[in-house]
Amino acid sequence: MKTKFLSTAIGSMPYSDPAHAVDVSLASMDSPIWPQLPAFGLKEQMEIQYSEGIPCAVIDEGKGRMYFDTSKDYSDDFAAFYEAYTAAMDPDEGNGDCSSMAISEEFSKGIYALESKLKADGKKLPWLKVQTTGPCSFALTITDENKRAIYYNEEFRDVIIKAIAMKCRWQIQKFKEYAENIICFIDEPILSAFGSSTYVSVQRADVVAHLAEVIDAVHADGAYAGVHCCGNTEWSILTDAGVDLVNFDAYGFGETISLYGEAVKNHINQDRGLAWGIVPTSSKIMEESVDSLEAILERNMDKLAGVTGLDKNVIAKQAVLSPSCGTGSLSVAEADKVFDMLGKITARMKEKYWF
């Protein structure tokens, strides 16, 4: 991927006007996103936004939570799900129709606001980014009726992985006519806790396999797959899963990528890239400048080049720039600063490297 400091963002934004959020996205990044808008309530929260259509999902508006009801006979619901999944996703005979896992406007104002804007503009973008919650973050966050993480129910876990894979393909198919290249990020913040005592029973090989299944679905529609984790994790998990872009918090954890030098070197040598989350998504954004962010980015790129022996220009050619995480929890002023700074640091790095 010769992305050459292509800029994009993580999904969430604090805005309450979907059209304004789309305008910010289109104006401030090379690969615009559809905005996730938690200001609209429970159904636009990270995991819940992707629950629509999954068997036995229950949204309790009163208690502000979602769970899976595993207490009832769900055999017919599962049979219907797998029938639709096979019809769409079978590698030999599948028709690719993933509309059974569509995300409606009730769950995403941003998808339809972006689609409406692109349709009205009538032009094709060079790049566009969509996103989904990751299977591990979803299944380890959402519980059953007894508040046990649904990840530990293997039947439900398999359905969730496959449903998320279909939701990725549905998004890619929806936006294909509006962009030459589509990136689909799989957001896995929970991987920052991988290996901790809380998730000691979560096996590395399983995480790799779960991610690989979703990544393969993204590739099936000709899109690029990225995985976003906003904390420190074992970055080789993502490269082993076959992701095209590893998106990490380069502002707060930039040096950690160099701890996996061999894995990252192999990743880069396979023409894959790193998405450097260099713009902080906290109150610290108000203290930073283009110069200070450039210094952090250059220092971490230098370290990676030194550890791996890779040409720094190669790292740069296969680099994407982004905020470190979503901006949904920030104030509007802070989010505006994030996107302004993203545009400025992108322009600085492109000019510096003659891209």
C-alpha cells in the first residue's frame, strides 16, 4: 500500500448534526469516514451499533445496556442466520448479498448522511474508510443475561464473528460506487488488555483466527483491512492475522511498535502499512502543535527504522496518519482541534517527504 501519509480517522465524533460531521470528515482527511455519533444515544454506541440483526440481541433502553438472551430456544434463529450467511458468504456459491446484516439509519445516522452527500456530489473519491467493532471487543464487552461475557459461549461467539464479517462487506458494497479504494477498520480496543489476568483464558491463536475471518471478508470485496487498537498490545497478533494496516496510538505508545521489529519488518515487506495515530484524542490536543507532533512521529519512525533495518522512506510511503482514537468523548472544540491538527500534520509530512 503506497499510502504516503494518507490521512483518515477513527469513527466516533461528538457532533449532533450528521451533515456537519460528514462535512468535517470530507474537509479534514484524505480518506473520509462515516461518523459514529454517540450523541444520538444507545444505538450509536460502539458495540450496540453493530448488533442489529444478530440473533437474541436485546437492547434494554431503560438500563442503558445490551445483552444476549441465551435462555430461550434459539435454534430456529441460528438456523436462519447461518442460511443467510452461507447464501452470502460461501466462497464458491455465495452471492455476496449481506443485506441481512445491514445497519439501518436507526443505528447509524452517519452512514446515510455520508451516502446522501456523496450521491449529491456525484463524484468518486480516491479513498474512503468504513469501520466496525472488532469481534473480540464486541464479544468480551457484551454479556449474556447473566452478565457473563458472550465470548465464552462458543455458539454465540461464532455467530457474532460471522455477523461482523457480513456487516463489513455490506458497508464496503454500499460505498463502492463512491470510492476508488475502501479501507475497513476493525476496532479492537480490548486487545490492549490481552494477556492480563482479566482475559487469561483468551488464547492468542483464537484472537488471530477471529480477526483473520473478518479480514478475509473485507478482502473478499476488494477492500483494505485495518485493525485499530488505542492502547498497547501484542502487535504481532494483527500482522499474523493478515491485516493491511496496523493502527496504533503513536502519540502515547509509539515506541511499542518497535518491540515487534521482525513482525513489523515482514509486514512492511509484504507491501502493508502502519497507521500512525499521532494526533492525541484527549485534552492534550490543546497543548500540541504541528512541530511537536512531527517530532514525536519522526522519533518513532527513526526508532522503527533502526530496529528493523527498513529504509525510513519505505516506512513513510506505506504510512497512514490518524488521530490516536475516536473523538466521540471529546468536546466539540477539542474534536475540531484534532481534525485541524490532522490536516496540518498530514500536509507537513507529505511536503517533507515530497509526496
